[in-house]
Amino acid sequence: MKSMKLLAVATLMALANLATAAAPATPDAAQVKAAHDLLASMQAEKMLRMTAGMSRYSDPKQRDAIMAKLDKTSAESIYQRMAEPVARLLTLETATEMTRFYQSSYGQRVLQQTYNSAASLGVVEIKPSAAEKIELAKPAYKKADKAFKEAEPAIHHEAFVLIKAIASK
């Protein structure tokens, strides 16, 4: 029993050391600006509303109160408040490439499908045009997309943290 406790403590200490070693340094101004631009291009205010809408609340009044606070919060404020945490998660290159993607016509259709489409039972796939397929096949985009998808759960967590901060005001 005692050896199991020691093993658990040693494992936790090793994980803490690994997390500390892997933690990125404070992002510079260029990274924060790139993250801000990415959040603006991917319409992060809608992501916050979607996250808040999917969260569980004790009663409908609480949900309405949080949604009202989100409505009063400007999109620019959301971008500014999330920029630094997101900059810690993504490289400058990834943020820049994904900003370019979300500003493209295909990226705009993806956002439309994500935030504004009607409810559906299955995943509705958006078909890229031939020119868009060429853009999506570029190594820079593939690398950025992979890194972005890996960071996406953490970005959504940061959105939830911001929702909690806005709700506690």
C-alpha cells in the first residue's frame, strides 16, 4: 500500500516536471498579435457563445444571465482577452497560416457551417473547389492544421475559462 502511494507521488511529480519543461515561454508581441488576428478571423465570439450554450447550468435563468453578459462583451474584448493564452498554444506560423485559412472563401464556408448552420444528424462535409484543394494540399497549411487541431481542445478550454471570468463579473 505504501509503495503504491510512493509510486503515485513519483508519477505525479514526474508529470509536473514534464509539464513545466514543456511549458512555452511568455509569447512575444508578434505571437499575441497573430493569435488576436486568428481569433478575429475564426470569429471567437461565436465560439464562446457556442461553448456557453453547450454548458450545463443549474437553471435557465443562469444560462440567460451568462448569455446576456456575453452579448454585452464586445468581440474585440474577447479577442484581446484570449490572445495571450492562445499565443502560448500556437506558434506564430500556425496562427498566421490558420488566419489565412479562415479568411479564405473555403474557411468562411467552414465557419458558416460551424456556427450558423441548421441542426443536422450527421456531419455535413463542405466540398472545396479545385483551387481550394490545391491550397489545402500545401505543406504549410497541413502542418498548421495539424498543430491547430492538436491545440483546439486547449483553445476551447481557454474559451470556457473566459466565459467563467465574464460570468463572475
